[in-house]
Amino acid sequence: MKTKQQMQQESKQLKKTLLFHNTIMSEIRKKYQNVDNRKARQLISKLVAGKILKKYHLVTMAKKEFGFSTKLIRTNMTRADKLKYNNIKHQYLSLRALKEKIDEDSIVLQIDFAENYMCKFSNDIQAVHFGDSHQQVSLHTGVAHTKNGVVSVCTISSSMRHDPSAIWAHLKKVLPYLKQQNTAATTLHVISDGPTTQYRSKNNFFFLSKVPYELGFKKVTWNFLEAGHGKGPADGIGAAVKRQADSLVAKGIDLPTGKVLYEQLLNQQSTVKLMYITEGEIEEMDSLLPDDLLTIKGTMQIHQIVSTRPEEISWRVLSCFCADPHPCQCFGLKKVNILGAQNMETALGSPSSSTLTSTSQPIIDLHEGLIGSWCVVRYDGDPYPGIIQDVDPEGCALVRTMSHIGKKQVILAYERRCYLVPARRCDQAGPRASTSNKEACDGGANSLERNMLCS
């Protein structure tokens, strides 16, 4: 029992703490409101994003007490940081919505490799305990969301391989089981992180476009979470299996190999569906890989692979299910051929290169009817696609073109404004045309060259 004096002291200490809290809150709030300097406001707002507040989950409370949020901090992000932040947010939101609206025709499977489990003995000599004599076991875990509920699976293998052949050897055991439990399912959505040696590789893309169709699926999507943010429920399955294995060792049961681990875990009561994968099954998947698979240009930007026909895939930079089960054209869906000698990549719904070659014509007469039309401007030998914005009485056109970022990327927003002058008018281009530009247009009226002057 506390004495009356101790209770009075605690009461005084509590009053001082509350007074200190209210004083600090009001002082920071006043400072923030009275400061006009944007940089100073950002320094004050960083208090809300402090590590201690995040640790104790007090950020929301701090925002409410201080009267401001951390949005200003994001203005100092680089372009790459903002892109990554938006990718993280979009992937989480779109995949969460996919799980919430799951129907009987679909299966959403989130997978990941757990850290290898080290086989153990209940009693072993010092040389074995501290040496490298223990075998390791691969654990490939997954959580399947279906209309009938959630299913947890874990495939065990003595092979240390985590490459696409091993991945699909594991999945080839899991998918028939899920298909048996959900016979009406025709669409498979896979979610994973994106290491290039495992899931985000051309070999995995090939298996994706082949194996599921052999198992009865008619459409497959593979969705990648942003780098460094791939944690999910599948990681919890690996932890549960390892904890159960350690409890067996504590009871005096030896687990020297992956096969013994699998057999012993089968005897335990668990909601996790366990399966065993042999090295021969992995080597069988190796034999299915062609030798001439082509790498997709921009693989690191891919966050969704879509396949609606065997050995055909399309990709986009972010996941989208707005028209599910039908494919949509959001985020620049591109069809890719990874088989054969040439990697042909065309945007779905756009004309092919042969069509563009046969229908493209030089612009001879400029008129207002061309405003809003797409055109290709050739400047210093390089083509620039753009949209005609305006045509003046002199016969010149104002074109807003697309710009290159480095050697391999093209920005999808218009950035450069230029004037486009027909080749037949180069000698009458007026004060806008320079000598060098005039010489570039001497090809005559039938020339595809165009005079482009930057405004």
C-alpha cells in the first residue's frame, strides 16, 4: 500500500508532466504558425516524423497535437524517391483491393522464400554443433486467398536452389492442390517481391506463360511489390514452420535432413499444408527451358506480368485490375515476345511498325484541320513524336514533342515546344529559320525532313 505522502508526490509529478506536455505542444504550434520561412517549417515538421514517435506509434497523435503533418517533408524528395513512394502506395492499395473483391473464379497467391532452415539434432557432439555438418532446407511459403477462405502452404526441399526452375517445381505441387479445392477458379493472381535472380526474370516469365495453362488456368497475372517492401503473410508461414520444427528438436526428435523434417511435421497438428519437392522435380523443370529466351527491356520497371494465352505475356509498370477479368490498357500495357530471335515489343491497341510505315505521309500543306493530330518531327536525324498545337497564317506549325531521358527512356509528358516548317517553304521560312536548318530541308516537297526551331 502506498502512503498518503507518496500519492501526493506522484500527483504533483503527474501535474508537472501534463503541464510540460501542454506547454511544449502550444509552443511548437505557435512557432510553426508564426514562421514564414518554408525551410524552417520543414525543420519543425520533421519532429512529427521522428524515429521515437514512429517506434511508439504516436505519429498520428503528434500530428493532431502539433496541428500539422509531414507532407512538407516529401517536397524535398528526389524524383526517384517520389516514384518509389508512389509505387509502394499504389501496389499495396491495388493488391489489397484485389484480395477484398475476390470471387470464385480467382485465386490470389502471395509467395516468398523463407530463410533456409538449419537441420538440428537433439543431442550432438561439439564438432557437429559448431561445424558446418548441418544440412539446410529450403522453405517456399505461400498464402492463398480464395472465395472459400485462406489457405496456408509450405513446400520443403533439400535443394538449395531458389531460381525460377525451383520456384515452379514448388508451385507445380501447390497449384493443383489449390485448383482441387477451388474447381471453378480459372484466374491466378500471384504476388511476390521482385529479386531478379528469382521471380523477376525471363525464365520465370516463360514458366508463367506455360505451366498454369497445363494445370487448367486461363489467365495469369504476376504482381511485384516495390523493392524493399515485399514483406507479407507468407513470411509468417515460414516462421510458424520453423518454430514447430524447433519444438520437435526440444522434445528429443532429430531432424537431420529435409525429408525427415517433412515427415515429422506431417505428424503434427497444423493448418499449414506441407509438401515435399525432390531435386529431380527441379531438374525436370530445367529441361523445359528454351535456350534462346530474350530479356525484356526495362525488366526492373515491371510490376505486373499478364498472360491470357499460352506463351504470350504482357507487362506494365504498375498493377491494375480495373477491368478484371478482362485486360485493360492502363499504365502502358505492352505485349512482349520472349521466344525467338527478336524481341518484338509493341503497345497493345497501337498500330504496328509496318502499319506506320505504310500509312505515314509527308506534310505538304499545313491547315487548321491538323491541330491535335500526331506527327513525327525529324531534327538532326532523330525522330520526335509530337502533337500539333497550332498553325499560323504563314504555314508554320507549333508542335509539342516528347523528349528523351538518357539513351533508353522517353518521357511520356511533352516538354519541348518547337516550330515545324514544311520542306517546300524552307526558302521562305522567314526570320525563324537559320542557315543550318534551311540546309537540312533542301530535300524538296517530297522530303520527310522537317525544319524544327526551338522557341
